[in-house]
Amino acid sequence: MSLRLPADLLEAEDQAQQALLEALAEPKQRRWSVHWRFEGLRILPVALRFAQALAAQGHAPLLVWPDAGAAALARRDGGALASANASLQDVLAGRMDQRQGDLLITVTPQPSDYDTLEQVCERWTGPVVMLNGRLEDAAVGIGSVARARRRGFVATWQVAYWLEPLAGAALLGRYPASWTLFRQDADGYREVTSFDQRPDVDQIDSALHDGAVALGQQIGAMDRFLKDLSG
């Protein structure tokens, strides 16, 4: 499956929605993550649009925010989905139990939310989706036993969609396809290579460097060919 970079944020949201719908059809996996790794992204309007799109597809999304303040802002701006916003503590305290079995979307959970989120996931009976979470850092600065437990929880999540701008490049992951790395050229973004799993920094650097060398060799060969033709 060939992946294409979205032209703008709205297309990225649409790609993520389509990928998540495919992912939710997988019965053996109940925890999915969606990541738009843009600096300065205002997640509130994005999350509301995302939930509205999923509701239009027949799901009953419940947006769950890290704290009561964020949940209150979401209810204020939520329109028809105003009542479909809550905090992690609301869910943990059982105040949203009437929504058990629905699609829970936890928005921007941070390392400080780890313990609460883990408990929420354990008691929730429906699928859980994480938007722009940062749980990878939750295992930093704690003891080895707690670190192993937290890494185990992080490993239970599978990426449905990932879009990350890089320096002169971009990384796109979209379920069920592989991960694709793009490099920015004068004509836009070109596919460099694909990976079966999310590549680390070294793999990305190596692929971009090797791709640049290969492109330079191709251009050099073409220059020599044109010179030979011209005599």
C-alpha cells in the first residue's frame, strides 16, 4: 500500500479517521493511538472534529481530557458533542459508566497522567484511542520495577496513524500499511523508503543520508550521459 502525505491538517485528520476505522475493525486489539506531531497544534478543535467524524460513521465517542479544566473547555466548544466530554477522573470515579462500551478517546495524556490512564483503561469495556499522547516518557526517572510495568502498558498500544514533520523530511505511519519516510526536495516530498516498524532516529538519519547519496549518483550519471550525447 503506497502512502501519500496529506496536503494540510484537515486531510491529515481524514487520513487518521480512515486508518482508525480500519484499526477498530481488528477485534484482537483494543488500544490504538493517533499522533499528529505538529509543534503548536491546538488539539481542542482537532479532537472535536475528529470525534464528530467518528460519530458520523456510527461510533459513540467519549472525549476524555487530562483534567476538569480541559474537559470544561471542550464542553463549552463541543456543540452537539458537549456532553461527550469528561476528565480522566470522571471516568475513574465511575461518573461515565453509562457510556461503558463506547469509544473512549483520551486526549493528550502526559507522563503525569500515566497511573490514572492505566486504571481507566483497565476498567473501560470499550475500545480506547489515544490522541497525541506522550506516554513514552512515563518510564523515565522511576525504579526498574515500575519502569518495566509502565513500558509493558505502553507496549499494549498500537499506532493507527502517525504524522511527524522532520528536518527536511516527514514520517507517516498509517494502519495497516508500513511506515514511510519522505524527503523534502525542490518539487515537494518524495518517498525515500518504508519500514515495518516505527524507525528510530538513527534509522531515519541513515535512510535520508543513503537516499541523498543515491540521488546524487543518479544525477551525476545523467549529467555524464548528457555530456556524452553532446559530444
